[in-house]
Amino acid sequence: MSEFFDPYNADRPLMLKCSCGRDHSPADHHAEVAADAAAAQLRARSESAEFEAYSRDFIEATLVKALFPQDQERRLFLRAVGKKTAMAAIASVLPMASLQAMAEEKGPLEKPNLKIGFIPITCATPLIMAHPLGFYNKQGLNVEVTKTAGWALVRDKMINKEYDASHFLSPMPLAISLGLGANATPMNVATVQNINGQAITLSLRHKDNRDPKNWKGFKFGVPFDYSMHNFLLRYYLAENGVNPDTDVQIRVIPPAEMVANLRAGNIDGFLGPDPFNQRAVFDEVGFIHMLTKDLWNGHPCCAFGTSTEFIQKNPNTFAALYRAVLTAAAMARLPGNRELIAKVISPAQYLNQPEAVLSQVLTGKFADGLGKVMNVPDRADFDPMPWQSMAVWMLTQMKRWGYIKGNVDYKQIAEKVFLITDARKHMKDLGQPFAAGSAYTKHTIMGKAFDAAKPEDYLKSFAIHKMG
């Protein structure tokens, strides 16, 4: 087997001490000054945003959950007596008025000093940009955003409580909660960090081999087993008659190492996060075969979340984090902010990427590596809604490819892990638009409808799978 190429110690320019006295190059100094100026512009745009605390509905829901922690027990209670009667009964024994007053004042932060992990990819844009734009500080939080080398390390640091919250791949909190690959630790998805924002990138040597039916024997990189990247690549290959477990090799490679491995010939391509698809084009070693939005437009990619224990112990802190990240996501959704955001997140402490690469990803005006300039405004977007139907789809793919054995209670797991009710509550409080109604919605993947109410029927419809 070929050894993987480590890009961190190769072709690194010698750092010269800057005239400002800091240990970085003059070029980095100018980049950081420009990023600071861009951040100031974005901060000015955000000053009118009002941050509100929990509302009556959220407090009431929290109390009901506390009194009736079992989902079925809680539903039976509410069905039997009705919401109005239930709240009156709870108010007779609990100080509802004072609890709600405390919530309206946002409440004291249980833990103001926080450490949040992230992988340096554009998927983490809201979580990252909230730091230089001061959104965490506005909530009274002193947050350290910590660049992390790989997803397994993110998982371990969350389980070991070295991080308070983190940038996750959307399927990771499901996998961790189920004990897949690590000790079972209940985790929650608070928001989806980004939708779309991935691509299948191939080596330039395959520019005349665009039909996936001819890819048997290829070696592909994905960032983690429990990732949308892995599930979408497997789906795409299988729909084209290629068995992802027997006809190709799929290797886990940290995102920052994907381009180097493509250059070295260790892999034929990767389905990876941006900016590394665009970086492969920028470095003239690969081309963008397909954006994942063309497989499933609006698919989730990464998420922001934390442990269930953290939420239970630090509800006010968690609410403050929610407000900060949702405010950042709302700014990131606006096309007019994208170029400034690229400047803000490009410095070394964040993504450490050329601003031109990030701008192409975030604006959707990009070179494809084959001589064309594309204009796809929704190449990456930042809709924070954690649809529970998305979680059910991820669980079907975990079962399809043998990561989960036996029966799966899709609905129960999805509803425990993906906090769509909380997300809607905080979006409403912030005056942000959100989709009301059911926690489930219909999705279409490669032209095939997915109904989260019938996950087993969906699984049985596939000819290629790894189920027993």
C-alpha cells in the first residue's frame, strides 16, 4: 500500500519575523490586517441583531422533558390532559413565572469560558466567523476555537470533555450516541452548519474518464466513515453499478491531506469538503467532476453540536452558543457577505487558505479545473435546520453499509439527537425565518424520493448493499 503524503512539513516557506514583532511573515501580517478590516465591516452589519433568551414555549417544553424524560411517557401525558392543563399543573408546583423571568433575562452563564473544536474547512464557516466577528463575546462567552487535525480526534476530545462543543460531521453525533467506533456517549446536533459544499474531485489524469461505471479499481478518499462524504460517494457509485466495498477502495484521509495525496498519486479522487476541492483545481492537480448538490440539492454536510450532558448542565450557556452560531449562519446565508467572509476566515488561525480559493467556494463562481468557469451560487449554503428526516436518511445508510447491525429505531434516535425544536425556538427568538411544521421533510437523492416514515422500504429498494 502506498504511504500517505504528509503536507504539513513539505514546501513550507521559511517564516520571517514581521516588523510588527509577531512571529509571522509580512505576507501573513497583511492578510490578517485585511481579515480584521473585513471582520469589522461584517460586525457593523450585525449590530442591529437582537439577541433574545428562551421564550415561554421553550421553558415549558424543557420542564415537561425534565418531568417526563421518556418520549412515550411524555406523549401519553400530554395527550391525556392536553398542553394547557399540563402547564397549569406544572405551574402549581414549580415557580414558572420566576423561571420564565430568568429566561427572559438570559440567565447567568454556567460556564462562560469554552473550548470549541473545528476542522479547517468551509463547512465550519458559521462557527468560525462567530469568533472574529465577536458573536460569542456578545453573548458573554469567552470562546477559544481550536483547529483540530481530524474527525477521530474531534470525537475523542468531545467524549473526553476536552471540548465543550464542536464542529461535527452531521452523522457523527448519531454514531457517537450509538457507540459506533467509540464508547456510546449521548450527543446532540444543535444546527446544521452547512448544506451542499462538497464535491467529487478527480485527478487530472482521469479527465477523459468521467463515467463512474469505468471506475472499478479506483482509490478514493473520504474524511471519515461517519460522514455525508462517505455516504454520498457510496450512493453515487452504487447507483452506477459500482460496489463501493468490492469494486473500489475508499480510504479515510484528513481533509487537509487530500490534495497532497491526489498529487502524489495515492488516490484517484476524493469526495471531500471544500475548500479542498477548489484547492485541487488551484494547485492544478485535479478537477471538479461533480458538486454534491447535483446528487442531493440541500443535503446536510457538517453540524454544530455538543454532548447531552453539557446541555443539561449548562442550559443558559448552550442557549448563548445557539444564538451566536445562528446569528453567524444568518449572515453567511447572505450572498453579499460571502467575499468578506472569505477574507475573515482565510488567515492561518482559521482555514489557512488563499482568499481566492475560499471566495470561489463561497460565491459559487469557480474554475472547474477543465477550463470552464462555473456560476453556482448555492454551491455552498448555510441553512441551520437540523431536519430529523436527514438523520433518518443517515441511519439508513449506516445500516445499508453494515455500520449498524440489526433493528434500528430510526425515529427515536433521530428525535433524540437532532434538536430541531430547539433550533426553531432560537431562530424565532432571533427573528430569523424558519420552516415550521413537522420535523420531517421529503428529500430527493439522485432522483429518488426518500420518505423518512418508510426507512426499511427505502433500504430494500437498493440492489447494492451490505446488509445481511
